Amino acid sequence: MKIFFGVILILIGYAYYIEMHNSIFLLIGGGLGGWLIWLPIYASMQNASKKSEWSGLAEGCDYQHYHKLTGIGVNTTTRQVHLLDGDKFKKYDFRDIRDWSYSLKTGGTSMSNRTLAEGAQNHRQNKENEAGSGFFLKVKDIDNPEWRVAFPWRESNNKKTEIELKRWMEIFQQNINEK
């Protein structure tokens, strides 16, 4: 979507250049368009770098998941859980895990979406729903007592995500509660 707007801005800048014979409009339009195109590319490169780093940190884990700069890994041999949230990374022994749960928040959005205000409200509500969804772990740690691991979230159909979250609930049930 940002690329689309970047192209539009470049075209607007070019139109002003043709009409006004002034290169400042092309410079502004091209600069904004270039910035809007570069932004998602940079974010993608940063995420790929973090995912590569996560692969090294979670090496040896029997189960692992990474999404949006968060990660979880379970190593049944060493009986440790590896957690990543942005720049924070920690390992916890199974005995330090107090509780785990998942949440998938949806709803609260307007169906009509006719006005700009309704669209903005829906966007804000969807962001809140996504931020409140994921796999949550409570651990024996004063500095980081709760961790959230993000999972893919969609506005309408989260069936695959719910299946994956239930899978993680079972992984913890079998490896922590039953062993």
C-alpha cells in the first residue's frame, strides 16, 4: 500500500514539474515517494536480520516460532524455554514457567466503514486487537514477569492461528505439566 502511495506522489510531483517547469516539485514528490517505498523494504530487511539472529539463539530447540520480532522456542533436552521480544532475549528453565495462555481478540469494528472516521476507528481497533492477541507466558522473573509472543493475526479469519496457538498450549502441557 505504501508503494502505491509512493508511486502516486512521484506522479503528482512529475505533473507539477511538467505544469510548473520547476524541479522542486519533482524533488519533493520523488523524495517522499522514495521514502515511502524504502520504508517497507527497510522494515523487511530488519525483520529478516532479526529472524536470522533468532535462528541462532533458538538452535537446538525442538519447537520454535518467530513472528514480528517475537519468538519462542522449547528445548526438551535442556528443559528450557527461549523467549525473544524485540531486543530482549532470555532463557527460562521449565520450573520457572508459572502459567501460559493465549488470546485472539477480534471485533469492535464498524461494518459500514463509510467515513474516514469509521475507517480510522476500525484501523485503531484492529491494531489493538492484534496487540492483545498472541501466546502469553508468565515466568519467575522480576524484570520480565510476562512475555507475549506474536502470531499471525487477521481481521476476519484466524482459524489457522487459533490451531497453532492450541498446538503451543499442548506443547507446554506435555513438556512442563506432564514431565
